[in-house]
Amino acid sequence: MHLVVKKNMTGRDDLAGALAPVREALLDSARAEAARIRAAADAAAEATVAAARDEADQIRAQARERGAADAATALGADRSRVRRQARAVLLAARREGYETLRAAARATVLDVRSDPGYPRLHAALIAAARRSLGPGTRTEPAEDGGVIGTRGARRIDLSLTALADRAVEDCAGGLDQP
């Protein structure tokens, strides 16, 4: 088929009228293609958003797990620190109690020197030093009461304060027992 185009003013109108169905078909096709592209873009955007949400959920879950692990580690460190502090407080209290007991024992034992029975105690300490070190033991009075015995390189301290210190150590040694 041949189109006959008439040349006149209405020729242009006739051409536009003849091409109108083609133009409409092209516009319909373009609209359909645009709708398909828009639908594909919407679907891709929804898939991207869904994937981003899934990834965000995974990141949050991992962060919660790491947070829980970090919290457990921090809690363990805090517990260890508190145990060390409690132990330090306990040891300081024991040390203070020991020093208080030691000072009281020393003060009390030094009062023995003014007791009328002290000469008998002094003689008993001399005898104990000689029994411990053997014959030839030399004894001399300790500065704070009691005696110091020596025989050659061997020495025994039976001073009143040394006896009080040993008694406190023996007593304090049992404090750690349950």
C-alpha cells in the first residue's frame, strides 16, 4: 500500500492523523515499558531493603552476642577485682588484729618482771636454755626480761618479748584454720 500525501495545509493534519495510531502505539509501548521498569525497580528496591533489614538483624544479633560476651568478661574481671579487694581487706584486718594482740601480749608479759614470782621464772628460763643447748651454755639477762642462752655458734632467745611473740604466732597460726 502506498500512501498518497496531499500537499496542502490539511496535508500536515492528514499526516498527523495517519500517524496518530502509530504514535499511540509507541506511547502505549513506552508506558508499558516504563511500568515494567518501575515495577522491576520497585521489586529490586524491596529486595535491597529486605536484604538490608536481614543484614541489620544479623549485625544486631552479633552485637548482642559480643555485648553479652564482653559483659561476661567484664563481670568476671569485676568479680576477680572484688575478690582481691575483699582478700586485701581481710588480710589487713588480720594483720591489724595480729599486731594488736602482739602489742597486748608484749605489754602483759613485761609486767611479769614486777611479779614476786619472777625470780623463779627467770631461773626456770636459765634451766630451759641449758637443757636446750647443753652443758657449757652461757646465759645472760635479756634487756626486756628473760634470758638469752649461747653455746658456741648456737643461740636461744628466751626473752619475755620473744616468748610473747612466739605465743602470739602459735595462736595466730590457728586463725587461718576453718
